[in-house]
Amino acid sequence: MAKQSAFTTSRKFKLRTIQCPNCGGSVTMRGGHSVETVVCQYCSSLIDTKNDNSLICVLKMGKIPYGSIPIGAEGTLDGIDYVVIGITEYEEVDEDGYYYWVEHLLYSYTHGYVWLCLENGHWTLLREVKDLPDFDRLSDSFFSGAYIDPKTPIYVGNKVFKVYENAFCRLIYVSGEMTWEAKVGETSMYIDAIDPPYLYSIEKRNNEIEFFYGEYIEHTKIAEAFRITTEKPVGIGANQPVKDNPTVRAFSIAGLTTAFLALVLYFMISTDGTELKFFSVPHTSFSSFVSEPINFDGNGYYSLTIRTPGLSNAWTYYEVALLDEDGESEYLNISKEISYYYGREGGESWSEGKKYGVLYFHVPDPGTYTLEIMAEGNRGESSTPDPKFALDSSITLKRNARRGYFLFRYMIFLFLLSTPYFIYKHSFDSRRWGQVIEYDDD
């Protein structure tokens, strides 16, 4: 039972007593008119409160469930005053072991009955609802007692829940007041479907089916509401939400959205441009080549593609200068290394590098310019240029070449900044589902 720090009974809830038909003890009742049975706290007799407080049977009782809130404890949740009027404990057995959880029946003068469930330190407040699942989509498996796979969708109105657990369970403890004839040893079948922090539960007991809608509550909130000491949760609760900072979440979503927009813009504005000039450079002019005068009719961006189809296990280094028409003034100087190597190792082929290179530049003012291209290179791994090294090459000059690299870099930055949140969320959900399924490929 949960440790009490200041448990007293207030005057918010009226008490009445009945006499136990078995031992004659005074049995306290706090619930409303829907209570059907109550268990005598002295002799564990199950009393029928709807039939002149007659004896139904004497229950075989075990220990009070660990961590449960005492009957009679009062607390306020979301502004609603409740009192604990009954406690049940369930047991589920499968090939991996035994599982237990506790359900507290709470009563409110204004809001009726709710269930406060405790499992492994995780708390969920559930209320019986009339919202039925889509029976056309919900397989008959549940009603026939067959197993339903985790993550199977259950449609309730405009909401979609995913099956988390479904199994048979057995009632092993009951005390206090109940709204049905609860007997130790009875079995029921349930489905718990989740959409964290919400839970939709279907319970089938005998020929009766009930539907519940619940929401996860932090254990600290329960401790504060009922003035008790609660245990720290173990593992991840079925419908436990990802614990995050709203600001971080909003920033991550906004960052990822902006990164996507930046990627779209990158592809929209990036272009190879249109061809302005094409030159074939023979190997005899490899080391030094000056183009004919070229009319640059705009001060936009240009690209220069150098192709060396004969490059094989070798490297080249190009320096490109933009000169005025007379070849006297240099406006810019850019460079590019091109290398291509290949071979076989361990029975497999490999290659490294490319046989072409692209340089981008900006012309300061429209006008007529010449391109001076100087090159050097060597074969093999030597970094020392070979004066005799020469290759045939071709040069393509294009206008209006836009790279949009700043957008691409911005996208990468935002992506790296935003993804840790989503990685954490995915990891959290993977661990949640890993508690009920061994392998998930979704």
C-alpha cells in the first residue's frame, strides 16, 4: 500500500454503515447508488448491497496490493474531488511470467465513478464511455477469444488507437465497494489500445463488454493529489507520453519543416545553366591555354566544366584566370584538382575520383574577357608535377549557373539540429513496443 503522509477522512463525502451478515461488523460505505457489492474489512465477506445486504460468499483474500492507495483516501484530480471506495488486483500469466496491476475505484459526487489504474508505477485514469469501436474494422478475433497482434488499429470515432496488449486476466484481490459482483478468481479478457497519452480499453467479462477511455497521469501528480508517497515508475508505461520540452518540440518540428522547404528551394533555384562556349584543348596546350575573347553579357554566375577523358591513375591541377580583353588585368583566379584512380584488390574492382571537375565563378561586370587556363599533373601517387605530362581535355562554359549551396548547407544545419528530438522520440516508442513485441520492422 502507498505510504500515507497525512491521510484523514474529510466531510466532503458522506459515510454510511451497514452490518456484515457474517460477522456483524460495521462496514463503511462511501460510494453512490451504483454500488452493488462491498467487502467486509473484518471477515472478507462479499455483501450484496442491492439485496438487503445479504451474504454472497466469503472471499479468499491475499495481501493488500503493494503501492495501492488506501480506501477512504480523498484527492483532487483536474479540479474534481474523488474518494477511493474500492481496490482490485489482477494477475496475467504467460510464457514469460506473471504480471500484476491494481485498479482503484474512485467516486465523485459530481462526476460519478472512474478507475485509477497502477502498473509498474505508471498511473492511468479511466472512465467508462459509450464510444464504441468500429466493429466492421475490429476483427471478430477479440470476441472469439483469439489473439490480436500489437499495433492492430482500432477506430473509435475520428481517433485511431493501436492495440498494445490483449490477454486473459484473473481477479486475485478485491476490497471495498464495487459496481458489480466482483469475486476473486473470476477471469476476463481485455484489449488495451493506445494513442499516448490516451488509452482505449475494451473489457469482456462473462457476457458483458465495457469500454473505457483513459489518460496517463504522472505519479507525482497522484502523490500530490492524495497526499501519499508513490513509487518511481519502472520501464515505459503503455500510454506514457514522450517526456519533452514543448519549446524543443516546437523548434524541432519548425526546424525540420524549414529544412524541407530549403531542400525544395534548393532544387528549384539550382541549375546547370546554358552553354556559352565550348573549347577542345589538345594535349599540346595542356600546360597553358588562352581562350578567344568571350562576351560575358551579364554579371551573374558562371560555371566552367573541365573534362579529361584520358585521365587514368593520375591527377591534374588546373588554375583558371579571368583576364580583360587585352590580357593585362586579372579579375579572378580559381583552381581545381581532378584525379581518377582505379584497380582491383581482393578480387574486387575499385575506383576513386572523377574524370572531370566543375568551377563556379562570378563575373564582376559585363564585358569581353579571356580565360587563361594553366595545368600540371602526374601519373601514379607522386605529388611532384611531371613536365612531360599532358592530356587532351574539353572545357564547357555555361551562364546563369546557380548552385544554391547556401540553402543546402542551411538545410543540413537545420536537419542536424532538429533530428535529435525525433531520434529520441523514435527510440522511446521503440522501447515501449519492445516490451510487448520482440521485433518491429515498422
